[in-house]
Amino acid sequence: MSGSVTAVSSNGVYSFSKPNRPSITLLTGLGVEGDVHAGVTVKHRSRVAQDPTQPNLRQVHLIQEELFAEVGAAGFRVAPGELGENITTRGLDLLALPVGTLLRIGAEAVVEVTGLRNPCLQIDHFRSGLLKQVVGRDDLGNLVRRAGIMSVVTRGGVVRPGDTVAAELPAGPHRPLDRV
């Protein structure tokens, strides 16, 4: 299972969207160099308010570019980085990966998948009605989150658009992704 990186994004200040960059550097155990969400402990404001000593399981946010086409068909224009992700991918079903999957990105970087992004109302502040496009229910009534996955950096390295992304599944039994 593999795909490619279509865009990389980071921001040193809190904002919903992140500007695209020519490259980002992943730092082992920390996240994206210079990004406001990098660190060993949580950096998302709501989680810091709950307990600032929690481990940061959301160091690197990845979204599959295919989501943009899906929400585009419903009338929502979204480009890479605009939903706050660090890495936009193509060709790999990120949402189907189990917890613990290793993603080898480019020549050096490796991230371990920790769970799903839990979309919040900020998405509707960005584009009114978009939240309903990225959070819904399946045929059985189960909640489905489609706003990307979160990960931690297990091996640092530079990531650029055009790099390959190869998924290495953990030993079974596999645990499905849940919000982190």
C-alpha cells in the first residue's frame, strides 16, 4: 500500500489553515519543525486546557487529497493545508489504516498512526456546512470522521511534495482508528 505526498504545510502560530511549504522537517518525538503543534505534550488548545501533561499523539496531521474532490462535488472548495493538515497525500486510503501503522515518507521520515482527527466547529467557521461533509454516519448509524489522521514521528526527515508514502501495517489483530 502506497501513495504520494501532494503538499506539505506548517504554521508557527495558531490558525486554522496552514500555508504550503516547499518542504517540512519532521523531528523524532516532536512533530513538524517550527509548527505550533510540535512537542512531546499536547499543543491543541482544548487539550492543553484539560491536561497540559498529556502526551502529544497529534504531532503530524495527514489528509488524503481525495477528500477535497469529494467535498468539492458538494460545492466546497478546499485546497491542501486549508484544513490544518501538515501532509496531504494521494493514492493511499489513510482512514482505513489501523492504529500503529507506520508510514514511511520520502527517504527518511517515519510516522506512526495514532488515530483520527476529531473535526470541530472550526471547520464550519472556515466553510459553513463543511463539518457535515467530513463527519457523518454510516449505514449502521456509526459516527464516521473523514478529516484525516494523526500521527507521531518515530524517525525524522525532510518531507516534500512528490515523496512516496508507504504503509507498513502492524502485527494483527488490528485496532481500527478512533479519535485522538
